Amino acid sequence: MKAIQYRTYGSSDVIEQVEVPIPSIQSENEVLIKVKAAGINPIDMKIRMGIMKETRPVELPFIPGGEAAGIIAAVGAGVTKFKVGDQVIALTRKNAYAQYVSVNQNLVLPKPQGLSFEKAASIVVTIGTAQSVLFTEGKLEKGQKVLIQGGAGAVGGIMVQMAKAAGAYVIATASGDGVALAEKLGADLVIDYKLQDLTNIARDIDLVADTAGGEAQGKLFQILKPGGKLLSIATPPSQALAELYNVNAYFVASDISAKTLQNGIEMIEAGKLQTVVSKVFKLEEAAIAQDFLTAGGVNGKVVLAVE
Ligand SMILES: NC(=O)c1ccc[n+]([C@@H]2O[C@H](COP(=O)([O-])OP(=O)(O)OC[C@H]3O[C@@H](n4cnc5c(N)ncnc54)[C@H](OP(=O)(O)O)[C@@H]3O)[C@@H](O)[C@H]2O)c1
């Protein structure tokens, strides 16, 4: 089968397309998926650059790809949830930039009806992460004020919609075309972070969901009400600033499971959650696609279509 891999850490130049054997089912609870589309996530580039060697070591050569949408091609003897031919989405964690990927059935769900494979490949990480931040950790409630830093990004765009559907007052930060997108997705107020200073506009926020991290995170402490929460999926927040502003601030590692995906998938099936796919590349364009996402200014998800 065709697969994308790299043998050493580095820039996108290390990415190559190779022919490798179709993976075999390793345990009775695994399924083999014929991949139709794979989602690209920023972590794919962080792993490739070698900056996560300590926290997320991988064996080289490595086939990237944490999520996929496709069709069940084979099932292990103990698989009860799926049969050959079922259309599915999966949290693969690795190996999805390929024509086939094998994965435990517990990390696989039926593809929401009516969603293309390309759109379906964009929802596992985004919805699971949005649910973990807003509701599992953030305990967001109707009437509360939430600010989504990066509200037109892949995860941020889903957060805007889920927070709005939960009855929160939603403020999003974005730039360029992302401002209009965040408005379209339902944000009550959008701050153009390149033109405006959010500390002049937002205050008394109950929950800040930070999907951008970095230096810009410093200002997010100032807009929370005392006792409010700053939850980041990008950079661990400063505990000194959390104490100074009397807020709770911590990094959230998403919990992606059938349970945490349920709310978002129900919303998609009810027509209440839009998937936002910014651009689809072919599998063989994986290096270009990764560079496209790294360059920034991408609104929504970048996906690889696999033939
Ligand atoms: N902890 C976890 O479990 C987990 C799970 C999923 C993702 N993540 C991480 O979360 C981050 C976001 O993921 P993603 O897939 O949503 O990426 P993405 O689509 O690239 O979104 C990032 C967003 O941040 C915005 N941004 C960048 N600098 C900003 C600033 N200074 N102020 C406000 N917004 C800014 C970007 O807007 P512009 O393009 O307009 O600059 C972009 O919309 C990545 O670091 C990813 O690795 C973590």
C-alpha cells in the first residue's frame, strides 16, 4: 500500500511516500480500515520536528496520522461492533497517512450519516478536544461567558459552536478571514487579535479556552473573573500568573472516546454543528499540506484524501 513516512526528524523535507505491506490485524479486537481521508493535526508536525521526543516518542521510520475516516476492510475474531463494509471514523493515534490502518475497535465509531469522508476525518480530534475543554474540565453552563482564543481554528471553530449551543455568551479571537468565519459559526463577539487588544474588550469571563498558547496567553489571565478558569490545549499556563489573578489555569490533554464524541456527533446528525474543512490535499501532497497548516492563517481543518 501507499503510505507517507519519515526516517529522521526534521522539516517537511524528511517526508517521503513509500510502498509498505498492508498492516495485519494484531489482536482479535482490531479492525483494518481502508482509509478514505486522514485529518492533519498540529501535533503531527510537532512529532516530525522531534520537539516531542520526550513526551511522545515514536519509532522511526514513522507513519503519521492520528485520525481517519474510511471503510472497514477486515475485522479481528473478537470484533462485535463492526463488519466489513461499515463506514467509520477512528482515533488511530498514528499510521493514518496511508491506504490502510489497523486500530482497536474501541477507538472506532460509525461515520455520521450524510458526512463526506473528508469532513468525517476532521471531527474526532476537534470534537473530542472541544468536549474535554468546555464541558469535562470547563464545566461550561448556560449563561456563562466564554472566550475561545483561536476561534476560527480547527478545534476553536468547533468550540465556538458547541459553547453557543450550550447557551453560553461566546467571544472568539481570530484574524483575517477567520473573523467572518467565527461570526458565521455563532460567536456573539469576535475580536481581531491582530488589530484589537482583547483586554480592552473582554472582561469578567468565566472560562477561557486557549487553542493558540505562546506569548499571547499572558493577556488571557487579565480578562477572567476571580475564580475563573483558563484551560489551554497549546501551552501550559503560568501558575504564577494564575495566583496573581486568582484564577485556575492548567493544560488539558484531550480525552477522546465514544463518550466524549457523543455530544458533538449528535449535534452533527441534528444539523447543529458544522464541520469546517479548509483544504483537502492528496495523500502524496502530505508535505505540502503540513507546511500549509504550519504557515498559519488556515481556518478550519486540513485533510488528506486517500485513494
Ligand atoms: N491538548 C490536546 O489534547 C490537544 C488536542 C488538539 C490540539 N491541540 C493543540 O491545540 C492547538 C490548536 O490546534 P488546532 O488543530 O485547532 O490548530 P489550528 O487549526 O492551527 O488553530 C490554531 C488557531 O490559533 C490561532 N492563533 C494563532 N496565534 C494566535 C494569537 N496570538 N491570538 C489568537 N489566536 C491565535 C490561529 O489563528 P490565525 O491562523 O488567524 O493566526 C488558528 O486559528 C495546537 O497547538 C494543537 O497541537 C492539543
